[in-house]
Amino acid sequence: MARTSASFSRLPHLPQTYCTLFALKNRSALRSAALFGIAPRMNSKLRYFLRSAMLMASPSRRACPNCAGSGRIVSRKYVVTALRRCNECALLYRTPTDRPDEAERFYNESYEQGTAMDLPSPAELEVMKAQQFGAMNNDYTKFSEFLRELEVPKGGRLFEYGCSWGYGSWVFTQHGYDVKSYEIARDRREYGVHHLGVNLTNDFERFVNENAGTFDAFFSSHVLEHVPSPSAIIDAALKLLKPGGVLLSVVPNGSDSWRRADPESWRQLWGMVHPNFIDELYLTRALGSVSSIIWAWPASIDDDALAHLNTGAAGTQLLGALDRYELFVAARKPH
Ligand SMILES: [Zn+2]
């Protein structure tokens, strides 16, 4: 993986980049996450602070949301919140944790605020479609090309978990994949269905059970850091995939390499909006016997790394440079 930095394009300083990227997917959540500024932002942050202060002493709010294990503190923020590393599953998670019903309410209420401004008008959408949504930081054409490098066949079945308003699923479809998608936020999935023809399931668990072993690829972008149990999603992905199918996921980078490279930007990536902070230690544990490659995105991947997905020993991870703000993992389900 020594050559992974060869084609890196320089990203703008993180706060802006991160904000832009996240805003394009979930602008209202970004608004909720902002520190101070207009009143709604402050109210949201203040509520988070007060709630954290009330719950910080509760032992149940210090347990890992992924496996209920205990964790040790690796970073603190605003006195009342901490980032912990689970001793069992190695996930980095923010405490006090959210109950699942609180998390669901956050995505179905907070994410829907200001929707009229967030989603493109029909005229804006036509311009974006003509550009294959290439102006988005999260470039699905690049992901599509990478899927092709991983030999996911044209016409292959691809599942996108957390498709927001569907632009990524639309681009994947344009690149010849047979796409099925899931999204938790009601307004976004309705927009995707009506404006971009996104093919959705509203019952992920049932869909996985009824379609186990039938997908060529499973993709998620900036989702695992939000869900109560990222391991449940990874396990579902591996269940949904055929033998030889590939799991791809991109997340904010929780790795120590990125922390050392830009401590302040790293620190901004965990907190209210991102209750989990995904890194290579957690992914290695979560993927179990599945071999994978993990590196900072975007970067070109050399042939040796690609070969590792096909021939790497069970459970081995090949790590590339990890010192940028997005972390990417590719794993191939064993044949
Ligand atoms: Zn855990």
C-alpha cells in the first residue's frame, strides 16, 4: 500500500471539507451539530450539553452501544462528554450514549428540519443529474469505478445502506448496477423515490433475511458512525452478500494516524452527531475472519492491495496511509 498517496488531491482544511461533505448529505443535522451561531444551532447544542451533564454519571450511558461492554476514555470534550474505546469490540464511542429510541428520533426529527431548503429543486436536480452529481464531494462515479476495479460485474446487485435522498444510488444505477437502497429519514427516501426513482426497502432486517447471499456489493457512505450498532450493519452486509461479494464503506476517520496529523480536526469528528468514531482497530475486530483493505480515502489502490482482497489470509487487514479525514474499508466475503 506504499503507493496509496500517489493520486491524492489536496483536500481543503477539514472543518470546511467536513461541513461541506456532511452538509450535502444531511444539512439539517449539520445545523444541529454546529457549536454556536443562529438560535436553533445553539439550542440544539445546549440541549446536548445539558443532557450530557445529566446523564454523565449514569453507568448505563457509559456502556458500549455496539456490544454493551465497558470502555476506557481516550478523549474528552466539553467536560461532560467523553470518547471511549470499548474493551470488548474496540469501537470508539461517545458517552453519555444515546438510547436507540433517542437516536431514531434524532434522525427522524432533527434530520427533517429545514428539508425544503435542503433538497434540490427540480431545476437544480436536472443540473446535478447532468453532471452525474460530480460537484458533490462524495463522488459516486469514483466509487463506481472502484467497484469495477473490484470486479463487481455490470448488472450486479448493489445495496446502498443509508442512501439519503438517493443521488448516490442514482449514480450507481447509471453505471449499470442493479441497486436496492435503505434510508432511515422519511423525507429523504420519499424524495429519492419520487425524483430519482430510487428502489427502496423500508424494512432492512426483513430484506436481509429474505435476500441473504444474493448481492454482489454492499455500500455505505457516512452511516456507520451514526447507527447504534455498526457491527450489526456489517454482519447484515456480510449476510446479504454472495460469496465473493464486496463490502465497501467510507466513514469519518477515527484512526490515531489522523489524530496525530490534525488533532483539532480529528476531535471535531466525534460528538453529538457522530456517536461512533470508526477506526482500523474496530474494523479489524468487526470483520472477524474476513480479509480487508483499509486506507484513507481518496487514494488509488495498487494491485498488491487489490490482490489482498482475493488472496489475503482469513481475517488479515492490509492498512494503507490513514492520515486523512475519511477512512475507507473494502472487504470481500470469502468464497
Ligand atoms: Zn463494544
